[in-house]
Amino acid sequence: MTADDTDHQFMRRAIELARECPPSATAFSVGAVVVADGVEIATGFSRETDEKVHAEESALDKLGDEDARLGRATIYSTLEPCSQRASAGRAPCTERILRAGIPRVVIAWREPTTFVTNCVGVENLRQHGVEVLELADLADEAMAMNRHLDLS
Ligand SMILES: [Zn+2]
């Protein structure tokens, strides 16, 4: 199996998780999978544990920042990790990923301007030396459960 196949396989898993999200008229449905040493070590999806929790946040909350596997992990998220948040007291997912020391992020689509005017999650991550890969061929599938939102 090539590395590329592995990335698609785990992104499809993240898309499955995005379908599990409790529906929302005001927020995206996102799925996230953290993978280390070729195996899934944590998963999360939007609104999994409370109505404000993000997919990446929910997954990372299950591991804790001290987990040594994070330093060689990849996080798959169907949507670009957020760089700012409306919820007070919650760190943007970009910040959580950097704090966890995750060196690689794979996403399927970039945040549209529906809720924030300019998401710079990918730019922030790259600036800090994180490798970011976009699987544009899975973007449609990853967006499918968000069609009711304004994606302009
Ligand atoms: Zn987020």
C-alpha cells in the first residue's frame, strides 16, 4: 500500500465520523482521526461531547498533550483546522495541534468564509513547520453533510 492510499483510507474514516455529528444549522460537521505508527489512536467529530466541541479538539482531548505518540502522529480532519474561535475559553484547533506537537495534518477542504472571514489554519500550521496535505479529490465527499450551510 502506498502512503497516498493510507492517507485516503484515513480521510474516508474521518468523513464517516463527520456523518455522525449531531446536525446543526449554524456549524459545520467535521470528522477527525489521529493516527500514529499506522494505527488510529483517537477519533472525534463535531459536537461529540458538547455542542461547541470541534472534531480535532474532541480527538485530542482523548489523548492529552503528554502522549508521546503525538510527536510522530498525523491528524486527518475533513475541514481545515480553525485558526480563531467564537467560543470563549476554547483554543483554536490550529493552536491545539501545534501544542500537541503533531508534525503532519491532512485535510479534505479549506474553511469557507461562512463563519469566519479568513481562516488561516493551514498557513499557521505551515509557518510552524507542520506538513499540511490537502486531498482535494475527497473535498466533495467531505462537504456532503454541510450542503445545507452557506458554503459561498
Ligand atoms: Zn476547530
